Amino acid sequence: MSNLEKLNKVLCDTFDIKKIEDINDEMGPDEIEGWDSLGHVELVTNLEEVFDIALNVVDISRMYTIGDIKKIVGKYGVEI
């Protein structure tokens, strides 16, 4: 499974998204139901577990869109 597929699975599982094709890199909490403060914590936990990384607080607070998530996990050596 590629890292993009892993990320898509995390997003689908965390936010109960039925079809990953329905979302894009510009989407964030305003467009994705369930991406609230609790959903954000769950997202971070799932990303850290799946990619075996430890995100710092600044990066966690800068996850505004799916595109941001891709860039941030890239900083930890995860190529998407």
C-alpha cells in the first residue's frame, strides 16, 4: 500500500468519508463533516500510528487542509 493510499485510508476512517475521490487537497474542517477539535486529535493520533511519526505541536496546529497534511507528514520523511 502506498503512502497516499495509507493517508486516504486514515482520512476515510477518521472522518467517515465514503469515497476519497470526493475530496481534494484544498478541503479542510469547513468542508469535511467531523473535522472538529476532537476529529483533529483523532486524525493526528491515526497519522502518527500509521506512519510511525511523532508530530510536533506547531505542525499539528497548522493542519488546515488535506494539502497541508501531505506537506507536514513529508517533513517527517513520509513521501506522499
